[in-house]
Amino acid sequence: MISRVLSADLHGYGGQRVQIAGWVHRRRQLKSVSFLIVRDRSGLTQVVCPPGDDLPPEESVVEVTGTVTWAEGGVELTEPQITVISEPVKAPPFDLYRPTVPATLPTILDHAPVALRHPALRQPLEISAASVAGFRATLDGLGFTEVHTPKIVESATESGANVFALDYFGRPAYLAQSPQFYKQMMVGVFERVYEVGPVFRAEPHDTARHLAQYTSLDVEFGFVEDHRDVMALLRECLAGMVESVRLRVPGVPLPEVPQEIPSIHFAEVTGEQDLSPAQERELSEWALREHGSDFLFVTGYPMAKRPFYTHPDPARPGYSNGFDLLFRGLELVTGGQRLHRHADYLAALEARGEPAEPYEGYLQAFAYGMPPHGGFAIGLERWTARLTGAANVRQTTAFPRDLHRLSP
Amino acid sequence: MISRVLSADLHGYGGQRVQIAGWVHRRRQLKSVSFLIVRDRSGLTQVVCPPGDDLPPEESVVEVTGTVTWAEGGVELTEPQITVISEPVKAPPFDLYRPTVPATLPTILDHAPVALRHPALRQPLEISAASVAGFRATLDGLGFTEVHTPKIVESATESGANVFALDYFGRPAYLAQSPQFYKQMMVGVFERVYEVGPVFRAEPHDTARHLAQYTSLDVEFGFVEDHRDVMALLRECLAGMVESVRLRVPGVPLPEVPQEIPSIHFAEVTGEQDLSPAQERELSEWALREHGSDFLFVTGYPMAKRPFYTHPDPARPGYSNGFDLLFRGLELVTGGQRLHRHADYLAALEARGEPAEPYEGYLQAFAYGMPPHGGFAIGLERWTARLTGAANVRQTTAFPRDLHRLSP
């Protein structure tokens, strides 16, 4: 491996000759001196060059050997020897070194392989990675097992609409919209499972908060009393995610996750069957004002609006043990307690006029004994968008897929 | 949450009344006493019941309150009060309590939600999860960033054959056969990236080692000298995976990962263009005999058999800086150094008579300056199959997808 020192570690090498390697982030040629700013995965280094030197253009890959010299605000490299490893064949579509991004979203997305090198565009992906690490660490510490479930499924049963169809060796098949059925089945095996993986929605609307593929952080676990245990676990996961971002991506303003996230019952909110985006925003404002919380649980969604596997609220006919979590005005998580008795599944399907046959594999789990259980799914891109204040969820994933976009 | 003690923790509660919860693994009614074996995620507990008691059938979900009593070989619960939470509606397709699995592979796969509750069938999935945790921990410790890349792609370009086609909002699209292009692009952003995710192959052959969906452990990183740096990193990952299994799934016989994995050049092995499965087995036997190693690198694969992005061996025309890793007779990993100069990509595509246009997004990364880089992909199911000695890769994933199987 090229023997090199990272930018972030240079301060430990004061006075020594070292080699760094990275991309030319910026060259600045002044009258009396020139600067080459080199970017590596850890940060930036200023290289001080004699005036008039012919400096490689931005995004060239270079190795620089130089002397680590203390300067105002840190260290820089002086007396450099610069070797160009690889040269760009054209200039980037916009300047990657400007503090704010001088480009529109379509330009950024069309040029993702180079645009994401801009530190401000890269940061949401770092936050995503740190969040997922915190999610996993929280669950690993609680005895959960990671699973990998099929993304190609036989029937478009779970939510019906908005599925991608594909040709599976001459048979019709569909891309999974969620690992819901599989994670429930695996509760019978491991009690506590999670999955981080892609889910697919043939979302026909072009909005700032929908993607055709997104990363779902899925949890399901058994031996719960009811949905409140699920909400308590979700709170732990969110706290772990925030803490992981705090440790791994310094300088990001982060929300506080209250010890107990405030909660409001659906019936107290509206007489309608669902919440509108405007209502979600208003409720979030209320939670912030009244409880100082960026998070709000809305519990007890009407059974009529929840999937057939939702557990009803035993105390309140028509309402469910299902919840949503709002985060800064947006639905971030859907979760709840599920049915666990085989007979309840058959009755729920019959009540909806659905045959049981397409669900045969899924229903097996319940035919052989299942504990009370529940779970939730966090949309990773929405989470990151809300954390970073990104107006569009497309800014939080490297290569978004939507109604119009299938490349790069 | 139901307040319960796990089987594995009972020994800390000697003499106390506690509650456990889980599945009835087995009931044994003898003349003078009855036993109920309860299974939870941590293990098994024997509950001693009065003779003649009517015990719930296998796979019932139960809560048992009892006194933790020392017995031969550990603790058991005595003076139990048993509450049935949920009852099976039929008997499992085979006895889950027998030490060896009394069922054929098709029976197991058809009944996966219940079959995987058998400890011997569950264990490969535990080994998978532990392996992935070790893979991530190794890379996190080396400054790698986790990425999530598109599984729906615009062109079937990378390897051409065996892709699944789908209808993407009225346009043709394909399921990604690997994150190869995306992980390379992300080297320009993060230098060091990995992804754990599903990949899809419309594999028309019904073999014991191919799946239509499998989990790929992908790595790519920049600033390498050549493929030997990639091989050294792969060795670290394998060691981390083995160590993680050792810690998390006790009792699994594990291979030693040599400090330096032995290596043989393709040209020393055969005059053919590829290795047959029989040759892979022979080479592995040789490595075990001569070097005491379960692992063997085969380096320098002919350029003609490697994808266009493969870096040639500068010292040996016709051969590449690409390698495979054989593990106990099977190809487990493919990796190598990649081209990094834009002009080299254009030349490589032209030499193969391929237009550059379908690769436009991918080639952007190289147009803007890329370091020498390389990477590899480990097939998770093959790894687990080789570790466990499973004859069929279908035994190492919960819900396999193949030519004939699309459910459960």
C-alpha cells in the first residue's frame, strides 16, 4: 500500500518529511506563493508551493512528499515534491471547493460520482453510515440477530399497489416492498431480528420524500406486552443512532431523544382516517412547543388504515396497537404490535375479503406457535434528510432511483 | 415487556422463583415424572412437572414460572406454573428436538418458518450474522465507509447474461448483479467503502452452489500498489470473520487463517482459460497438504476471462492483477486491482468491441481523477456453507431463491 499519512494525522509529524496522497481539492496561484489543497478521506491539507510552479488541476490524484510545518491554525506541508498519479480529463461540472454547492439538484444527481466528492454532499452519506452503525450496535447489544431476506417475492400481496414486476425464469414475480413477512417469520426462529436492506416502491408520484428504492432499517421482536414495548425499543435505537453520529461525524447539530418520547392518540388528533402531511407538520410543531421534542408518537391508528396483520387495541374497538413516529414534521417510522394467533390471521384476511392461500408460507409461522410480537421500520433516507435539513430525500442517498431517474 | 429470565442466565438465580418464556421444544411424559423442555433464543431449559399433567404440545408458546433448582449438568425449573400464550394448530413437519434433522432439503425449505427453529438449521444463520459482524468490524476499524447502492440498474452491461429484467415505470431495467460499478465510483468519494447487500443472478443451472439472490460482502479501496494490497486486506477480513464467529457462536470448528495465505499463479496451474470445479478442489487439497491452509489464492487470471475493468499485470502480458480465493475446494472470492485511468477504460472497451455510451455514468468517476484501487466480493452463503460443511448453499440462507423456488 502507498505509505502515506492522512491529513487528519499530520499534526503528529511536526518537522518530519512525510508523504500524503489524495485529490487536488483546489489550487491557488498567488503572486508570491501558490497553494495546493489536497483532499483525502480524513480531510484537507494545505501544501505550500513556490510561485509560478505548474500545479495539477483540481481532481488530479497526487502524492505529495513534504515537510510538516506548523502554521496558523494547524499544519501545512512545505518544500513539496508532487507526483501526479492520475489526471482528470475534464473539469468538474461545478467547483468542489466552494463552501456551498453551486449547482442544482439535477446537476448534482447527473454527476453523482464527482459531485459527491464535495464535502457538503458527502456528509449526508457519512451520517447515514454512522446512523446504521448505531442502529446495529444498539440491537446487537440487546440480543438481536441480523437477517437477510428475499427481495424477490411470489405475490404482490402485502400492500398490493406500487410493486415492481419482474420476469423470474418465465414466471411473474415482484420486488419486495418490505421484509415485513420475513422478519415476522424469523421471530419464530430468533425472537429478535433486524435487517438493513433495500426495499422497492414503484411510487408513481414525483415528490421530495419518496424514492423507488430506499434503505429500510427493520426490527421485529417477540415476547412483548403490546406496542409500548416496541415504542420503547425504537426510542433506544434512535438514541443509539444519534450517539453514533455524534461520535463519528463531529459537528452535526443533533436532536435530543427524550427519555420518553411524547405520544398522542390518533383519536385525539382527527376524525379522519389518516393524517395529511400538513397535520404531521402541525403535530410536530405542537410536540416541540409543548414537550420540547423533535419526536412524537401518534398511536392507535384506525384498524381500517393499517395492514391486516396489525393487532387491534383490545380496549378501543376500531383502533389499533399501531403507531407512527413523526420526526420534525415527517412520518419517519411505522410500527406496532402484530397479530400472533393463526386463527386471528385467518379471521383478519376473511374480514378483508382476501383468500389465505397467497399467504401460505407466511401463515405457517403462526400455525406453529408465535409469541406476541411487534416491530417497526425506519426509512434511512428520511432520517438523514431530517437530520441534515435536506429539502429533498434525494440529497441523502448516493444514486437515487425515482420515476424519472435510473442512472447513474 | 414480559419480565423473564433467559435460559442461558438461569444459573444465576439458584433457589429463586423466576419466569421463563419460549417454545415447547419437547415434552416427555414418563411414568413417575414429566419434562417440558422450553426453548428460547439463548438455549433450552428443562421444566420438571408432576406425572400425569396435561402438557402443551411442541411449539406451543409458554410462560413458565418455577423454582431454579440445581440438577445434574446445570439447573432446571421445578414446581412450575405453566401458562400457554399461543398454541400451534398442527404438528411440525418433522421433530424439531431430534439432534439430527429427520427431513430432506425440500421439506426443510418448504417449511422454513418452522424448520429453521431446529437448532442445527438455525446455526448457519447465526454463523452468517456473526461473520458479517466481523467483516464490518474489521473494515470500520480501517476507516472504511458503508454504502448502499442501487439494486435496479439501467443496463445489463456488467456481465451481460443471467440478469433479471423488470418493468421500471414502463422502461426496461435490470436487477444489479453486483455493486461493482457503484463501489468503484464511491472510491472517488470515500477512498474506502464496503457494502453488504443482495445481488441477483438469473442463474439457469440448478446446482448446489448457485442462488438467484445471495448476499455479497463487497469491498473497494483506493491508493493500493496493486492486487497484493487487496489480498492482504481480504486476509484481514477473513480473520475478523472467523474471530467473530468464534466469539458469538461457540463450538463451531473454525479454520485457521494463515498470516500469509498461500498463493499460486494461474499460469503454473493450467494452460486452459479457466479453472474447472475439479481443479479448484485439487488445488485446495494441494494447499492443505503443502501449506496446511484451507485457503489458497490463485493470482494472475488471464485477461481474456476477466471483466474489462480488470487491471493487467504490467510484467506479464495476457495475465491480470485479478485473483480468486479458494476455500476448501470452492471459489469463495473474486477480486483484484482495477483500471483507474479514463483512457485505459476507453481502450479496454474498444478492444472488446463495446461502445462506451452505456457506461457513461460509471466512466465519469475516472474522467475526474481516480487513484489505483481494487477490491473483492465474498459470497456470504458460500462462506457459511464451507464453514459448516453444508453440502448445499441453500442450507445457509433462510429463504433461498433459485430456478424453481420463489416461496416462502
